[in-house]
Amino acid sequence: ILDPTKVTRTALQNAASVASLMLTTEAMICEAPKDDAPAGGGMPDMGGMGGMGGMGM
């Protein structure tokens, strides 16, 4: 027979144990995020646009 109170108490004790372990360690192992998307392309050039005319002094 499972006692719900004991199950809850055990779950809370285990959660507190894991939390204290995480607080006392300086590093944690986790899964690195996946970088599936390719890098974005550069900006296109200005095509056939001329320079800035009329700026001569």
C-alpha cells in the first residue's frame, strides 16, 4: 500500500537534495543548444547606384 503523504515527503526530500547539490556545485553538465539554422548572408551591395553627387566643395 502506498501512502500519499510518504510519497510527497520523499519527493520533496529528493527535490531539496538535488537543489542543494546544484547550489553547492560550481559547474553543471547540460545539453548544448543545437544550432541548426545556417548563418545569415551579408548585406547586398548598392547595385547600380552612383556616389553622392553634389557633395564637392
